[in-house]
Amino acid sequence: MGKKLPDKQGKYGEFGGIFAPETLMPPLDELEKKYGVISRQKSFKKEFSYLLSEYAGRPTSLYLAENLSRAAGCRVYLKREDLAFTGAHKINNTLGQVLLAARMGKKRIIAETGAGQHGVAAATASALFKMKCCVYMGEVDCERQKLNVYRMKLLGSEVIPVKSGSKTLKDAINEAMRDWIANFEDTHYVIGSVVGPHPYPEIVRDFQSVIGRETKRQVLQKEKRLPDYLIACVGGGSNSIGLFYPFYKDSKVRFIGVEAGGEGVNTDKHSATLIKGKKGVLHGTFSYVLQDKYGQIMPTHSVSAGLDYPGVGPEHSFYKETGRAEYVSADDRDALQSFHLLSEIEGIIPALESAHAVGWLIKNKKRFKKTDVVIVCLSGRGDKDVAEVASIENAL
Amino acid sequence: MNGIDAKFAELKKKGEKALIVYFTAGLPSPEKTVDIVKKAEKAGADIVELGIPFSDPIADGPVIQEASFRALELGINTDKVFGICAVLKNSVAIPYLLMTYYNPVYRYGLLKFAKKCAGTGVAGIIIPDLPWEESEEARESLKKYGIALIDFLTPFTPVKRAEKILKDAGGFVYLVTYAGVTGRQAAMPDKTLKALKKFRKMTDVPVSAGFGISTPEQVKKIRSSVDGVIVGSFLVKKIIDGKIEELWETIKNLKKELE
């Protein structure tokens, strides 16, 4: 476990790497080199950490959820990323990347978004740095998340509805990549998760690792020991890697990644890439992918738009392959139930994405001992989902 | 000798440049694709690229995206495209290549894919999202069966990188004329012409330029800087619009500039 990940080729074991058109090779190379230099600069670290604390409100609390603990039969702490500015962990990455882009001399930011959380976070950071920002969002998602579309516009961003393919997150990434291929000279592409060609999975992981670093400090202070379990939802996998990575070498701390089971992992309506996918290449990286036998990418489903993605970060594939993390799923119903449960017993309305992590814990509480210290990443708040959940439940 | 090498050698002898045309395989139907390739050959096309449709074609513009989605909706898959190639093997003399993204090739199995190419007369394969760094396994598999893996260069490729790529290159080198996706009609920038000149000096492998080329005027402008030109979206658009009959005249006029 001593080896540095990723290696020089951007690989995590056999996963990761760069599967991108030749046109993107020079800008990816530039990004890797400049990230290596800039992210180590004292002034960058100082400014980034200033922004995280003064602008984004970090550290977020590690909250001992006593009522949830009783319901789950173990000691449950919630890492409250829902308290971070803009309502989710996404801001950690966008502040880091936009700051990096500014120091690289880029003038324009592009981003993709599914539910709109990353889009809003990118628009926020762009406004702060006076950068032009353009967010690609599937037409279907624009319709589902009108409020976030308006928020991005309010922040001065242009939102471009994507009409190709399934008109969701995967197609928004395609379109953002096409934009970047044409405009890389003055544009930085802020990917929102630990996916994409190297060095993106590494950059996003590094910026999100603040979650795990804070958690470690906080839990040691509160419990005087490391936790037994870390649980987080996995779509592309940025909040989970952010929580897991700083504990990577603490081999007694067990990682559990919860994928979106949709209507069930044995139906064709889910987004459980690590559980049901096969190895392959999507969006520039070699990882697990939901695909048919000809390698065509499959349509996915989840009640939460943020998990509705047929790929997953290559580092998660590596964790799966090496057994460092266990990947499980919670279906739409589990997520909706814990969306209510957490609201009712803790007064916290979780994002539907995060509700998957809570949902899995409740459903599998028999696995945990009373003395187990379990940390769940509450990756975002659920205000954005209230209308959607209400409409689903009215339809039932 | 690979069919591509033979074709470029033959053209060189005649003092001609190659016209390489791209069609999305199976659009509007597998039978029609066979017919289109036959007629394209008659109209003057020297080499044909057949696209295996992929659900997420990130290097392609709106026209080829649309063509790919339509072909997938028609149920076209890798095996059906090999079916088309098997028919072409006995009905055309010009070399034909496959163009697709890495995932369909990887999923099919690299060796199995290469073997199938050999069996159906495919001379080469173009994979736009497989850069040189990741290409070794695919290259070795294809080499076993005498299939060329076509490499890309762009006006932005640094010379050092181009040297590495050109050392492995075979068939021809695909020079992308501008930074962007396929099908954007553009004037030929000086940067592109300079890049062509520079890269051609570095290699004996023929260099062909593609992306955004559609008019005889554009072809005229780069004729002396290339060994071939690649025309795709402009032709595919005609197929999407149901104007297949216009293809032959278009191909004839483009080839005229390359004779």
C-alpha cells in the first residue's frame, strides 16, 4: 500500500490513464504539470485554505447524530458537508479548480452538471474570480432542476441545455469535453467528480480530501480513536474518495461506498456501476462502466440525479479490485425512506444522494455493533430535492 | 503489403493524392452502406472509413453524433458492421478502415476484433480516443493480423511527442486540421499548413488531413501539403438528409482536385 496513487501514467493499478483525443493531450499535459507546481505553492495553499474557511464555511462539523445512532444501533457521526457553502461538498473542488485555472491564466470556465449542484458551485467560484462560466446541463435535468438553472444564471453563468443522447449528465460531460477540445487555449474544464482523463481524478480527489482530513482530526478529538467504518454514496465518487482517501493507509478503517440501486440492481434501471458494470473506457478513463456487450454505454436510472451516471472514478475501481473498499447499493425506496427518517429524527433534510448512504446503514444495521464508530458523509442538503420528492410521492 | 500502403504507393506513382471518405456504417441500412461504398469507389474515392456507431462520440460534432445515434437506433452493432465488411471484401477493390471509439473495441476483445478485421478485409482502424500512450496493447493485437492502427497528430502536437507517435505509425497519419470536433467548416489556418509541412518531413508514412474539409477550394489549398484528405461530416449530412444521390458528384469534384 506504500505506492503513490496514481502513478506517473495516471494509473490506479490498471485503472485510470488518459483515453482522450490527441487534441487534448497537450492541454492535459499542461494541466498535470501546472497542477503539480501550483498546488505545492505556499501562496496557493494559503489562498485555498482561506477560501475554504472564510468563504465556504469550513471546517464542516462532525456531528454525533444520537437519534440516528439509536435507530442504527451504533455510534453514527454525520460529516456535515450539507453545511458547506452552496449546500454540498462540490464547492471544495470548484474553489480549488477555479483558483488553479486563474493561476494558469485561463479566462473561461466550463463545467458539466447533473442535478445542478456542481454547476452552481462552479458558477459560484467563477463569479468570485470574475471568470466567464458556461455550464452544460442535459435538457432533461434542466427541466427537473429549474431552480438550479436559475441560480446559475443569477450567478452570471450561461447554462447550455444539452439535447444529444440521453440528455442527462453523461451527455453534458460529452458536450463539455467537445467545448474543451475546441477552446482549451483560454478555457479550463472544471470536472465535478473524480472521473475523466488523468490528472482530473487526482485533482478532484486532492481538493475533496479536505473532507477526510477534517474528519480524521475531528473523530480523533471526539472518540480518541479512528472510526470503524466510513460510509458514503458513490456516483462518480467525489465525496466518498474525499472522505476515504486520508484514511487509505489506516487499514482497520473500513470503507463502504453506496451506489444507486434505482429500481433494483437486478433490473435495468439503476446506476450501480461498480456492482454491475464491466471494465471499459468512458469519458477518458479506464474504469468500471455500465455497458452492453458491444461496449455501448447503457442508460442509467436513479431517483437522485447526482448518482445517475454510468461510469465511476478509477480510484474506486482500484479500491474495489484490491478489496480496500466494499461497494453496496441502496435503491430508490431506501433513499426516499431515509430522506424522511433523517428529516424527522434529526431535523436534517439530506440530499437524495446522501440519503443512499444513510438508507444503506439503516437497512444493514445488523452488521454493526453498538460500540462501532460509523461516519456517514452527508454530502449535501436536500432542499434541491424537496419538490422532486413531493412530486414522486404525490404520484404514488 | 497492407492495402493502405499499396494504395498510397499506387497514388504516389500516379502523382495523385488520396481522397478518403467517411460514412457511418449501417446508415440508412447495411445494404445501403455496401451500395454507397461501391458507388463511392466508382466516383473516385481511394479509401473508405466506416464508422462503428458509439453512444458517446466525444470527438464528433453534431452531424456524426446524429448519424451514430440513428445507426444505433437501427440496431447496428459491431458484428453487423463486420457483416457489411464481409460483403465489401468481395465487392470493392479499395481499402476500407473502421473508425470507432476505444470502448467498443476493448469490449469486443482486442485480439478477437483484430482477427475479425483480418477476416473481413478491414485494412486499418482509427480510434480517436486512444492516444499513443495507451495504444500498445491494441497496436500489438492488430499487428498480429496485419491491421494498421492509424495515429493522430494535431497542429498542437509538440515535435517531441510527434516523434514518438511517428515511430509507431503505420497506414497513414491522421492530421486533425483544427482544435475542435468533426464537421466544423473552417478556413485552413496557416498553423495547420505549417504543421503538415513539419510532420511530413519527419516521416515516410503518408499524412492525411481531416476535420472540417468539405469543399474543392479547401482541398486545392492543402493539396500540396498532404498525401490525402479525409471528408466525413459533409458526406454523412447528405445521407442523413436523404440526398445520397448527391454524393457521387461531390466525391468526383473533390477527387478532381487531388488528381
